[in-house]
Amino acid sequence: MIALYKHVNYDVCLRQAFGGLFSPHSSDTQQASAILNGSLTMRPHRTWMLPKSITWEENPFEQRNWVFQFHTLRWMEPVRRTAMAGDTAAKAFWVETCKSWIRQNPPGAGKTRYAWGDMVDGIRALVMAFGLPMMRGEDHEWLSNALWQHGEWLADPSHLGHSNHALHQHQGLLVVGRVFDYQPWVDLAVKRMMDLFDESFDDQGVNAEGSIAYHRLNFDWWETAFTRLDLEGIERPENASRLKLALTELAYATKPNGQFERIGDTDVGGPTGLDSPELTYVLTKGADGRAPSDLTKVYKAGYVFGRSGWGEFERSFEKETFYSVSYGSANRVHGHQDGSSLTLHSEGSPWLVDAGKYAYVKDKMRDYCVRRLGHNVVHVENVPYDPKSVVTLDHYSLSDEVDDYKFTDKGYAGVTLSRRLIYVRGGDFFVVIDTVRSRRQVTAHQRWHLDHGTQAEQKKNGFSLRRKAGQASIRWLGKMPALSAVRGREEPWDGWMATDWMEKKETTVLSASRTGDRFRFVTVLGAGRDSSPGPEAVSMASQGIDTVMRVSTGRTTWSVRISSETVEVGRGPGVFLQPRIENPLGMALANIRHAIASGDNTAPLIPDSFSPAYWESLRTWVRAERGDSYHRRMMALERLVEYSLSQSRVVEIDNGLRAAILDLASTDLNFGGLISSTNLGIQREPFVSWSAHNRVVSETYGMPVISVPDGEPLSLPSGETNLLSVEMGGLTLPVALGRGSTDVLSVRFHGALNREKVTLPIFQGLTSEGAKGNHYAVFQDPSLDLSSNVNLAWFLGTVDIDLHQRISVLIKQIARDLGAKHVVLSGSSGGGFTALQVGAHIPEAAVLVFNPQTIVGSYHISRVGPALSACFGDAETPLDDPVLAPRLSVIQRYRMLNSLPKVLYVQNAGDVHHVRHHMGPFTDLIRNRSDAHEVEFVNVDWGKGHVSPSSVIYDAFLEKVLIRAMAT
């Protein structure tokens, strides 16, 4: 060997000694002492006692990973750092061990194939480079020459590995080149690194190795590699920003319990230690950070991650449903044969799991984990699976209501597997349709891996699943397959899952089996909420070329109509009774025109676009016809339906158009269901009564609706409970009003609603309020009619309609007419914001709020943007509008008040976001006021996240507020 180096740059050695095990650790002294005493522990393996003389052929656990680590010499890092701190015994051990390895493992002729294996060589080059500074002033030609040999070896393209192995080699070559100031190696390392990064992370930030655990590891490794470039003054590649996107992907891939989903070589672990707004949100269960922008994310590299929500509604973060699907190539570096496999975590429990990683060994368990049997897929008996097959995602459609996917798998020779996967978010259940087509008769098994802590009980049409906390179900529809279950079987190997390195547990695998050359499995599955046993498959029938199924989730029966390209969902068994009509609104318009053909349509024309202001004028025109408004409603309906059909596509922000059509049609002008909430694409009931003699009845609450036209005086009905439809400009305000026996009026406002699970109008807390004996008024935000995409609108109204002010006037009138002496306004989260805003207009009222927002603009942008766009037509400008500022900020509103209302402000300390961004500014405002005593802050500990109070807690604080209010 001819070494071309002239000197050693010790500064490079010192500044590059970082990253993973190369970084100092508080346990260095303890670990170094153990090694010097002959005790070596390399995770995840057991402790091994070092011999007095190492042969470098050792493999005590018959584990290639152990041999791999042993020959990197990285396990000596605590010894090196202790030596550099002055420990002479540590230095002597490091030098002798390093010399021993060099003597017995010349390049390409090591004692094992791992001695100069790819990745091992790159890591060991760093170990040797970082040891050079402690040899300064001494003869270290032996070490410098060995390091130069590593440089030559790493520069040779025939020695290169791939993926992260190559990355470690490139880092080693970079550092060796800089240590010796040998620019050809530096340039070569940088070029290789740039080329590899382009292959490793795509433009969505997804790593190519096929394992969520390795996605995280590659993020760490590449961030370390780029930091090495930074320290040497070398620019990162232009596409290095993909690493930030990788953090977002890892947030999507993290289950509600804070662990990564087990895809590919992944067993345990999560994103702890990584930092991004989305990861902070996930790790704190929504207490801090920013929720990812989408409920479902599809990555073209072969991953789908979906959720029921991010813990922003009535469901806590850790109980939200999470699912994943893997697709793409079966031979990714750390990937498995898991194409189209579904995993499910819901209600705080894992229900459908992957068999895991286990270890890098050659045995039955590792083989089981990697191959088809270890995943939730269809397995074809006695037909080999192509390990290089690619499962394709042929089509997908995502909405707040339904996620719909089609996968194709041709990995079994002569067999085509098609999987249609549908997630009905409102009902929180899945429909899986697996179709098998074969050139010959085959037997196929649809397999479902349960977590080891789940028990399964076979029922007539499926299985009921149970854990210590929760239940779930898997049911089949159509022709019943043969059902079976296996747990912990060794011959043939089946019913196992890995739990950690070289650790496994028995688990139950459920199978549905059929034989033929063309058949399908139709499966319904999901977890139950609260005490519910999970979804129940009720029926399935063909409807022309469509399939209609009914699924019960307890109180609600869901109807699902599936065509070759679309999925429709409706609440109730009476939906989709008739075959699909391609253009129901068009047919309704034809009927309307036929009905009014005898005369011209004199209804006001729609200006350039539909707006609440136009709806106000149209509604006024309809009501101007004293007596029967039927004919005017028909003409108004023609205007709205015609306009709706003229739009090129259905938009989420329609300014209340669909709600207006539904209200105009009511139950007597819907033309046999042609005009319906399902056909309009909204979850809402008609909520306007056009005649006192023919009032619309709420299907949800079973009561007639009393409409109060804008500008007309409110005359409170005599009934004990009434539903009011109060028209405020172009908005329709739903109110549930109840008479009580006390002199207290309790007013409640709601926060964010899960629009996929509720039908408007919705009166949250109605049952609880009705049980107290007080008068009550429960409000629903009419701003939600402006967009089907808005879950929270803070009762903002529109530019022209200040709902907070108008609602306060209505409340005063209700209190006066009921004889209520005390008014309590309450709400949680967004409802708390509204209670504070309305309270500013009713100074004599008492206000009770739980974890409220106080500044709309400081809340999560995924909620703020849609609300501002719907209410004010712009997602950003309203935040800077001085006229709108008091309506968007309690801080601005209360700064204008001469006297504060009595407020009880209850804040969960674990809700970091609300403590920091909402309670903090409000506290700063209040503390400097002379009437600060009117506001009482109560800190509670309900755990991490935006946790809502239980009804018991809510009622207890309400009683406290009432006592305080009546005392004054």
C-alpha cells in the first residue's frame, strides 16, 4: 500500500465525531468500565464476555447482526471518549483492540464476510478517524495507514452496497477524505451522496426502504450526513428539503398510541426525539403543535394512512381510529410481501396487526413475518408468490365521508386478486371486498391477524373480538365462506407475531376460505364505541349494477351503495331503496317546471352568485304571499335548483345553497325524494316550517319545528320542549328551547362537530340540560350551512350578520319571556369562545367555559381557514380587518368592555396549545384590570391533549357558576 496523505487534520476528526453512538452520552464512563472488565452488550443482543484474546471469528449468538456490529468497532466508542478524557487504561484497550482487528483482517480477507462488508467498512472508518486525536504526538502510522486503506476500499465502486448501507460508506469516505485533505475522495463521496439521496427519498418525503422504522432511521442518518456536509462548508443538495416532508409522513404513520404502525421491518418504536409541528401534535395527543392537514394521506411510494379524526371533536385523540394499507413492490430493502394489507387501531387498541420484524435470522418465524402469511391479505393455497411482485393501487377517492380504494395483486401465478377497501368514516367501519379470479380452481384464504391480547369468539356470520378495553367485530356478507381460527401453531407455522427482537407471542389469525376459479369475500369490520360490540352486517343486495348493504353500528343503521367507481353513504335503512338516478336534481327541475308551466316565474333572479343575502331576499319574497306559499316556494325552488345545476361541480363552500334548497323543498316539495340530503350531498334535515298548519318535523328529535321569520317578534310556544328555527338574515339558527321550574336560563353552545357522524341540526348537551330543571336554550351554529367542509365556525355568521350580537338579543328576549333572573352561558372549546363573545353583550350573565379558544387566528389553520373562507369569503384577510377583529378575538372584544361579565374559566393543564395560545393572552389581558376578580381561572389535570369535560364534570362546574351568580 502506498499512502498518499501528507498530514492528518485532527480538527476534522474532532468536529465530525457525532451522530448516534458517536455522540457523547452520560453513561460513557459506566459503559467503558463494563467493556474494560470484559462485559460487552450490543443492543438488542444479550451481554457477552470478551475473551482475553479476540479471534474476530466470534459469533456467540449465531446472529449476523451481532457479527456485523462487532466488526464495526463502534461498540468501543464509550471507551474512546473515556480515553480522550484522560483514562490511560481505556486508551490502551482501544489501541490494542484496534491493532488486533487490523492485524487479523486485511482488506478483502477478513475473518468473516462481515469484516469488510458494506456499511461495516464505512462505520469502522469513522471509528478509526475519531480515534486519531488521542494519538496526537505519538506514532500512529499504523492507524493512519489503516484509515487510508479504508479510504481506498470505500472509493472502489465494486465494494459499494445500496440504500442506507451505501450512505454509511459515503459518510466514511467523506470523513476520511477530509481527514487527509484528499479532495478526490471528498468529491466522490459528495457526488455519491447526492445521487443516493435522490433515490432514497421521493418528492413526498417517503423513504424507499419499505419499513416505517427504517423511514425514521434514514431520516436520522441523512440528517447526520447532511450535517457532516454543513461542517465542511459543503452545500446540501437542492432537494434536501424532502427530509422535512419525511417528518410529516412519520406523523401520519404514527398510531394514536404514539407508536409507528408495524409495516415492513418494524416492531416497536415511534417518533420520539424528532421535531416538527405535526409530530409534536401526535406525541402530545393534540396538546401542542399542529394537526396534520389531512385525515387520510396516500403516498405514491406505497402507503396509505387514514384516521377518523385528530382528537378535535368529541372523541379523544388516543381513541380515534387509525388504519394503514401497504402496496407497491414486495422486495423493498426492508419491506415485506404485504401488498394491500390492512391494519387497524381504534378505541385505544390494536385490532388488526402485521406480524412484525422479529430478527434478521433464517428461521420459520422470520420467514413467516416477511411472507404473505404474516399479513392481512388473501393467501392462495399451494401457489408460490412472486417475491418481486408489485401490488398496484388502481383507483382511490378520498372525502370526509368515505375513503375508497382498489388494489390489484398478480403475485400468484395465474391468479388475480382484487381488493376493494372502503372506510365509512361516519359509521367508523370498513367494507373489504376481495375478488379472486384464477385460470384454474384454487383455494384462497382471507386472513386477519389479531393482536396477541385479543380474544375471538366465532358467531354465525363472523367473529366477535374482545380485549380488556373494548370490542370489535368481523362479519361476512353474501355467500358464507368457511371460517377458522389458528393460534400459536408450529406445524405448519401460523398464528404468531413478533413483539421485539427475537421475541414472539402466540396470536389468533382468523381465516375465511373458499374454493373455485372466481369468487369473492365481502367483509365488514370495525371497533365498537363505548360498550358497542362493533359493526353488524345486516344485509346486502344487488340493485342493478350496484350493491347496497346495510350496516348497523348500534343506534344507527348505515346504508352503503357501491358501484364500480363510486361509493355513496346514507344514514338510516330507508336510504337507497330505489335504483340509482343519474341526475336526480335534473329530474326534480323538470317536475318543478311542469308544475309552474301555467305562469311565468316571478321569483327574484339570482345575481352573479348565490349568497346568504340573496337567500334572505328570496325567503322574504316567498313569505310575502299570505296564506299558502306553496306556489312561490315552487318558483323559488326552480331558481335555486337551476342555479345549482348550472355549476360545473359541487363545491364545499356553497354559501348555504344546498341547505336553502332542502329547506324550500321541505317534505312536501321533494318530488318523491329527488330532492334529499343524500342527493344534495349534505347531512342535514329540512328545518324551516313554511306554514303553521304544516310544520316540518325533525326526524332526529321527533318534534315539529317552529319557524321565526326575520324581523317578526318571538312568541315563545307553550310546550315543555320546542325546536325553533330562527331566521337571521340569510342564516337559519336552530335552537332547542325548554321550560323549567327555576329562574335560571342555561344556554349552551357547541364546539367542533364531526360532520360525517352528525345530521344537522344537532343540539349537544340537550339531554343533560333537560334533566336539570332549569330553563334552557341549546344553540347550533347556522354558519355550518355555508360549507360542508366546516366542522367549527365559532358562530361567526357572515360579514353582514354578527351572530354573537344577534344571539345575545335573542337570549335576553327568551330570558325575559320565561321570567329567568339568571342567565348562564356555557361551552367547551369553540363553544367556549362563543359563550365568551355572547357574554360580552350580556354583562349580567355568568359565563362558564372549558378549554376555550380566545383568538380564532391562533387556532389550528386546518380549522381556521375553512371557517373564515365560508363565513367571510377569505381565509386570511378577515384576520387583519379591524372591523371584524372583535368578532374573531375575545381579547379584542374584552379590551373594549367597561366591565367584565362573571367568568369561570376551566383549563386542562395538559392542553399545552390552549394554555399557551388562548388562556395565556386572556390571562395577560385580565390581570391588569381593576375588575379582574370577576374572572376565576381553574386549572385541572385531565391528561394530555384537548380533553373535553364529562357530563358529570360539566354539571358540577355549572352548579358552581349558578351558586356564584345567584350570590350576587
